[in-house]
Amino acid sequence: MSVIKPYRFYDQKIIEQKANQLLIQAKHQDYPLDWGEGIAHRMVDLLELRMLWEFLPNDHQGEIVAKIEPLERRITLNENIDKLKNDQGYQQSTIAHEIGHWILHINQDEADGLIEQLSLPLNSLTEEQVFLCRVTGEQDINKIKLKTQDDRREWQAQYFAGCLLMPEYKLLECKRGRDLTNWKHLYAIAHELCVTISNLVYRLQKLEWIYIQKGSKQIYTGRNYIN
Ligand SMILES: [Zn+2]
């Protein structure tokens, strides 16, 4: 009886589709999405999750940025991390990452069912059935070492976050009248979508709209670049 699904490989296209499905759901339910404000908080509401700020102490592996407890439908952000409080893009990325776990890795029916069935105190179960997240923003997706299944889950959640916060249709809108090989324009788009510049650059490179050589700041158009 586990609310966390066994590990599975997801094709990147499938992860993108799952993020798009959530955006479509928001549209069907007439859920207002203000991209300038960031849409991650709204997605938390849409999914009927809760979010709170709390101090999350380090464990033996180091700093914990955020966590999601499926049985309580609760996302907790570490109030002790200033960057998380002050950098809207980083915050969006972190929340969207937790939503990624909810969508990809959590057996949602099971989570709800268990709450109804059990008279046990929740904390007797949540200990093991929780995602503790250390890498949730900035360029960190590049730094995730893909050694274990847990690492791969973290990568999947972060990839989902990028797709959710920067869907292709929205990027196409933002791109109008702009030059994606110009850093100033990229910063303007990042601001417009309330994402970090590194998340934006990673996403655009994944779409192959742009290409940046490692160690260089020069942006080239990628093979899928559309004028
Ligand atoms: Zn995570």
C-alpha cells in the first residue's frame, strides 16, 4: 500500500503532455492564469493542494528546499531559504516541481483513499511517503546526477516544471517581435513568464529553438527555430 508509484521511465514528450493537460484543465474550468504573477500557485489551487511555509531542517544529505506530503495534499516550502522567498522565478520553479511529483509520481486515488480509510495518525505513514526535494530551480536540472531512481524522479519533476511554466504555445506568443539570440529579449520573456533566466534558457535549448555552447554566452538559433 503505497501512495508513491513505482519508478517508471517517462519520455520527455509524455511529461510535456501531462503538463499541457493541466493547463487545458485550467482553461476548461475557466481558471484565470496570470502569467506575470506566476501560475504555479494557481495550479496548487486547481489541484486542491495546500501550500505552506515552514522551517525544514537539514537532514544527513543536506539542505531541503521543499517537500510534498501526498497524504496531506500538502507542499511545504522552506522558509529558511531567502532565495526561495525573494526570487519569484525560483519559487515558481520549486512549486511547479512539487506539482510534477504530484502528477507523475503519486498515486492520487490511493492518497485520497488512505486518508478516508485509515484511523491511524497520518504521521505514522508520511515518514516514508514523502518527497524531500533538494534540487528545484535555476540551472540545477543540469546538475541532477542520474544515478538512482530517486535522482531520475527529481529530474522528471523538474522537467515537468519547465513544461508547465513555459508551455510551447506561450513561448510562441512571447517570442513574437523578439530575437531569441538576444539576452535582453530573453530576460524580458523570463520576466513576462515569471521564470528564472536559466530555466528559460534550458527550456529553449530543449525545444532546440536556441543553442548555446558550453562555457559561452553567445546564443545561436537552434534547428527548430521558427521565425
Ligand atoms: Zn523533488
